[in-house]
Amino acid sequence: MAYEISFRKRILEALDEGKSMAEVSRLFNVSPTSIKKWRQKLAEGSLEDPVRQRNFKKIDPVKLKAYMEEHPDAYLYEIAEVFQCATSSIHEMLVKLGLRRKKKSTTYREQDQKK
């Protein structure tokens, strides 16, 4: 959980007033490591955390279905390489599409036919 900028400023102001790191840490219930990081961030320019850029990639369900028909035995990591995304994304899309990767073995089919 990220702390608000105003809270971080109050902590650093308490340090500037002459209170020790341990005292401020106990008073605000924040680790000394966090306080040191915030002090360094302020010295570098800003207390704000950098905005994380995420590259969300949509998987085309039609292309995935076609690929699965052509390569029914492909592993998730192989499919993920082709679509340039995470294996978890491929798995989620396969579940949404109702595609099962688990194949029945031929030995069970043969046993069912003998009965």
C-alpha cells in the first residue's frame, strides 16, 4: 500500500525538526527504510512514485482458436511466445473460450469400447 504524499511530507518535516529516525519511525509506524527512501526521493526531486507503464495486449480469440486447431499439443509457453504475452494470459483466454487442453488418453477409450 502506498502512502499519500502529504503523509510522507509530514514524516520528513518531523525529521527536519530534529527528531531521530527511530523516533519518527515509531511515532508514524513506518519503517526506517521507507523513510530513507522518501528522503532520497525528495533529494532527487519528487516524493511521488513513478507511474508504471503496462503493456496490455489483447489476444485475438479467433487467431488463438485457429492456432490451437493447428497445434493441439502446443504447451502454454509455446503459445505465449507466438502471441507475445504471458502464459497466464493464454490460459485465461483458453478458459474463456471453453477450450480444453487436456486430452483423453487412448487407453481409456479402448477400455470403454471393450465393455
